[in-house]
Amino acid sequence: MTFPSLPVRAAYLRLSNPAKRNALSLQVLRDLRSQLLNFNTPKNGRLLILPPFKPDILSDLERGEEQYDWLVDAAAWRRERKELPNLVVLRSEGPVFSSGHDLAELRSLSYDEVKETFALCADVVSLIRRSPALVICPIQGNHFHANCAAKHIDQFMD
């Protein structure tokens, strides 16, 4: 599926499993995680994501801990993230945005693979939440996941 061209420093995060209505299989989650890591890792190999929230995070930032030095210095931010996207657009292929987890696959996986599936899902969500690049998602089609259902926005705009 071809998506519209994006401006410079914007990238597509592709959810690609149209044959299974974009179900979140183990392979799809691995692919999403890999894409997110690539969007937040410059050539030097240093993963640049926002720190997890904790009460003393501001103290850590003020102390200038090396892990987060790029967050408190605008010049360092520009230098470190120079080749990385500032905007990530999550898009899926096919008529359904996502049908949630691949339940048929989950039934066939070993216990360890099921644990890996849910750990990967949590990791993907965490990488999206902690990405310094804005992550947006125009939902094109129905979406069923985590007890919610979303439909085309045009259905609500009339």
C-alpha cells in the first residue's frame, strides 16, 4: 500500500499484516519495535527516548546525567536528533486499522512466546509514549483493541 509523501523529518511507522486484519502477531510487534528503535537511534547507536516518569527525574536532569544531557541542551538536541524524525505517523495497510492481538496465534504459542508477545506489546507502547518525536495515528478503518473501538472520523463529523 502506498501512503502519501511526508515532509522531511517525518516517517511512517507501518503496521503491516493486512491478510490478518493487521492483528498484532509476535512478528508484527517485533517489527513495530524495530521501527521505533530505528526512529530514535542515531548513527552513534545511542537510544534517545524520554526518561520514564519518576518523582526525582527533574533532579536527575538538572544534575546533567550523561544519559539525558541531550534533553536539557537545545544545541545537543539538534545535534543528536539531526537525522531522526520529529514526527512519526502510525499507519496500517488494508481496510482495518487493527483487529487487536492475533488470538489464533496466541493459542498456538508456547508459554514463553505468549510472555514475549505481551512484553513486546508493552515495549512498543512504552517506546511510543517515550518517543521525543510526536507520534500520531490517523485511523483508516475499524480498530478493535483493549476494550475500545474506533471508527472513521468522518462518521462522526457529519
